[in-house]
Amino acid sequence: MVEVTKGIFEASKEIYSSNRGSILRTIVYTVGHFAIAITVLMLVADVSFMIALTDAIVEPIANSVWYFILDKWWASKSKK
């Protein structure tokens, strides 16, 4: 089990180091999206905090995956 854990940590370090900029931008975007989504849902849709929180977490996670893919594609095109 130790070998598996060590391998996961090493792979994670490699992924992070080769994608640091994209990952950091994705995290900042995602945290901001959580706050904005909760606020908008509570004000506009008049839903409870728990419903707004659930939607604000699930939907931005999907968006953050999309953004990461888009950012990697965009960066690969702008380097050429």
C-alpha cells in the first residue's frame, strides 16, 4: 500500500509542476464561482442557503474541469 500511495503523490507532484499555472487559475476561478453562484441563487432564485451551496459546488466543479481543458488547449495553440 505504501508503494501505491508514494506513486500517487509522485504523479500528483509531476502533474502539478507541469500544469501549475493552469491549476492555480482554475482554483481561483472555482472559488470565485462558488461565492458568486451562492449569492446569485439566494438573491435571484430565492432558494435556501443549503440548496444554493449544493448547486454552487456541483456546477462549478463541472465548469472548472471544462476551464482546465479549455486553458490547456488555448495555451497549446498560443505557443505555436
